[in-house]
Amino acid sequence: MIQLVIVDDDPFIRESLKLILDLDPDLTVIGTCGNGEEGYRFVQEHPETDIVLMDIRMPGCDGVEGTRLLKTLDKPPAVLILTTFDDDEYIVQAIRNGANGYLLKNVPPARIVSGIKSVAEGNHLIHPDIARKLAGLLDQRDSRADSGGAAKRLADAGLTPAEQDIVRHIADGKSNKEIAGAMFLSEGTVKNYISEILGKLGLRDRTQIAIFYLKESRT
């Protein structure tokens, strides 16, 4: 049984989500809270919490700070954030604070349920629309930060210099064709490199590569 906490400042959304999620036999909502700090305090008292379903924009303590607080716990829950399409900077900061997944608020309830189960299995989850925007969110400061944590982490994972360059290109939002042009490689070679990168980092897809790079580039 996956034990959930819902954090949202809108009581109607909280109760609606609770009703929907409690219909699934694999899920149970053990609490609802109005902001990130309330969610943090609740999980402190209920360490059995598996996943926090977190709104990103809330007064007092938003989902970004709430995620940071939750990830300081000895047994931190996974955090699945519900967001809107224009929350770019919030999304970046939440990734840096350790959020495990993201969905747009307008997805069908079945997508939320499947997303919760995916995150409970240890996957990172990100809505495709957000993924397309996320790839372009790394700015020059992130590139400079790569000389630290990200570069070391990629090297420690056994990535070659060429593979590390491809990771940076992916994080910059480039397609395989664009990467091939920039590195004077064939698209097939780029695809082979990406397969190797996924294997070395233990990741599933390009989106997870971008998330990995962004998290490791945090200062």
C-alpha cells in the first residue's frame, strides 16, 4: 500500500484528490496539508509516508521550499509535484531540491495515479510538455557549475569526454541531429553514445539525463 500526503493550499483540490486517490486499492491518503511547512511537519510525525503530492505555488511555504524541507528528513518521502506550464523557475529549483517527479495539473486522474505508482517504484517522472521546456532551462551559470559537481559525477560514472559533452548538449535541449552537427558525428553514433550514457548512469531516457545533469550542477 502506497501511503500519500496531499499538500495544496486549495481545500477543494485537496479533498478532490483525496477522494480520487482513495478509490485506488493500492493507494491511501493519510493526510492533507495547506502548505509546504505543514506537509513537512506532518511527515515528521508520520515517517511511514511514501509520497507527498505537492502543489508548487502556495503562500507561506511553497512546494520548492517544502520539497527542500522534506528531503532533510532521515527518511525522506518521494515528492511528486503538480505544476502549471509556466512554472519554469519553480521546476528548476524543485529539481535541485530533490523532487522526484512532475505532472501538469490538468492531466486526467488516471495519469496522476499511474505517476504516483511510477515514482513509488523509484522512477523519475516528468510530463512531456515540461520535459521539452526543461531541456532549455540550464543557463550559463549551470554550465559554469559543471566544472564542479556535475563534471565529477559524470567522470566518476565512467563517462568519456565525448559522452560528457553529449550530456551537456542534451541538457541544453539539443536534438540528436543538432548534437550530431555540433560534434561532427552521425546521428546513429549519437544514439549509440546516448545508450551507453543511460547504461552508465542507470537512467531510462533523455529526460532523466537532463534532470540528472541539472541536479548535479546545483551550487
